Amino acid sequence: MSLFGKIFGSKTTADRGAAGKKAAAPAGGDFLAALSMQLRGEVEPALSAYLSITAALPSDPLARLFAATIQAELGNTPQAAEGLRVLSQQVADAGENISQAIILELAAQVKAGPVVVSIPAISEIIVRFGDLLKKEGFLREGAVSFEIAASLLPDHANVLHRLGDTLHDLRIYEYAESVFLEALTCAPNHWGALYSYAVLLQDLGRDEEAINYYEKAATFDPSHAKCQNNYGAALLRTNRLEEALSHCTIAAGLDPDSPFVKINLGNIHLLKGEYETARAFFTDAITVGGDLAPAYFGLASVEQALQGDPGAVRELFLKSLEINPSIAEAHQAVGNLLAAGDDPEALSHFTAAVRLNERLRNLHRDFGHAWLRFGQREEGLYHLNMAIQQNPDDLELQMALAKVAQGESA
């Protein structure tokens, strides 16, 4: 495993000078004595000892790392995070992997020293450090800590779960997936890894795969509201509406005030054509959760399906975009509403939708018709051709494209 290069970067070989050369390690007893004090809970004397080693040998990685763990325990997490960043860059400058550097140095110290120490106990210190860093928002530094701990305990599912979860938060998806799979290889029924991997798969749009892991996680802990709700959301996205309704209803019973459960229930009833019920759920979600873009988008969709006032519908869609400008479906919906009113601002919304998700259903078709509506034949043909490439069996689209190609109105 190697995360430090992705997070903190490293210098080129030409940039590595004398600073990259490691000084001789301190005698094993110096570091191990400080570590023994830390393991016994004598944190302030241990910190003083680590800082003395670091002052004498600035390139020593172990003293700097464990000094940072104590600083975090004493409430100075920003200073601890900075210490880890310095260490990570120092190791990178030497062309090394931080996890490997720590393990090799620790092994050398343990072998040379007179004191017996427990690797699991050491790993627990580093895991605790990662937890504190993550809690304070230092996600990258927390991930590095968990990676070091995972290198010390490579078959420990709890540590791997923490690392994978933090990598997911950092959107380092490929690495996160490999770590989750490793955790589940070590412990196939590890609930946290099952659930977190399901969430990752869902975020990546791999809903069918996510459903399998949600099913296992929900079997082991049926009372976890977020798991039930996310399970229902994945089923919803695969159009398994009755199953989705069942799990989201369970989630509502477990957490009746969750706006996210209400949004999912609103979406399910919207797709079932039960508009009044959907409207009630979306309205409740807004009342409970405040400015939640999916709730306003859902309510706008309901009002549009009920043929409500186009201006009011447009304002609801725009409200969702005000909260979250990255909803491609909302841009598409606003684009269609504006185009129907001959407002050229429609084109900017379609452009935004294409930038966000060019494969969105009917997007190129709608964009093409909008261009034609504003007299731009070439652009209209381009998007209609894109639409037909995505859906070659759409007979209505084929006929519209043929008419435009012949110079007629679509």
C-alpha cells in the first residue's frame, strides 16, 4: 500500500539532496524507552523523549510520528497533522514509501533494542491517531495513519475498513475499493466493510453490486436506519420499487425524522404515480431538513407531473440548483421549461447538463430540439445525432432527425 505520494507529493530525484539522506538511527533503547512510557500512559515524559530524539536526529521517522500521536491525544491535532505532513514529505524526499519506512525502522529498533513491545498495541496508537485526525477534518493525514496501521496489521479488517472509508471520503475510489475487498477477504462478514463498500459502489453507480452488499449488511444489522435507507435507494435506482418501498419504510420506522428517508419515499411514490403522497414526503423533507436540493427537485417533479404552474415549477427546480448547481437533471428540466417559453437562457442550462452528465436520458434529444427552436440547425442536428447514437431504436427520434435533415421542422 502507498498513499503518501498521492496525498503529499514528492520531489524529483534531482531535487533530493542531503536532506534525503537518513542520519544514523538513535540507539534502539532511546526510542523504545519512550514508546514504553507511552504504552504505559506516561504520555508527557514520552513526548519529551520523542522531541529530544527529533531535535538530535531530525530525519528519524519514528520519534516524529509518535510525538504527533501524543500531540493529538493532548488536543493539539493541527500541530500533530503538521508533524505528519513534515514526516511524509521527508520520507518522500528520500524516495521511500512512508508505510514501508515506518515498518522497516520499527523492525530495526525492536530487533536492536532490549525492550519487548507489542505490535498490536503500537498499531492501536496509530489507529487512534487516525481517528482523531479524521474527526478534526484532517482526512488525508488520517488516511496516511490508517495506511501505516494497516501495514503493521495487514490482516486486520477493522483497520482496513477505516482506511477504505477515509479513502472513499477523499474520493480515491479505486484504492478504496481494493482496501474494502481486502478487508472482506480477511473478514467476509465484517459489517462496517460490507456497508461502506456498498455505499462506495452506489456512489460509483454500480447499484446492482451495491444491492448485494446492502443485503448482507441489512441481514446482520436490520436496525441500522441508514443501511436500510441506502438499500432502498439502490433498489429504487434499479426500478425495484416495491422492494425499495419496503426498506425505506423500515428506515422511516427506525428514524422517522430523517429528511433523506423522506426524500427516498417521495421518489418512490413519484415513480409509482402516487403524486399526492410524494408531495407530502418532499414537503416534510424540506420542513425537517431545510435546504436539501433533492427535496426541492422532487417537489418540482411532482408539481410538473400534476401540471402545476410552469413558473412555480421552474422556481422549484431553480431552488434545487441554487443549493446544488451540479444536478444535471434539474438543468435539463429548467432548459425544457425555458425553451418552451422561447427563452434562450435554456441553452446555458442544457450546456451545463451535458457538462455534468452527457449520457442523461433524453438530454441530447431535448438539447437538439432547443437549438432548432432557436434557429440553429447545425447544432440541433449534432445533438439529435448524439441522441440517436445513444438510443438507436427510438423511432420518433429517427423521424425527427430525418425531417431536419430534409430541411423540415422537427
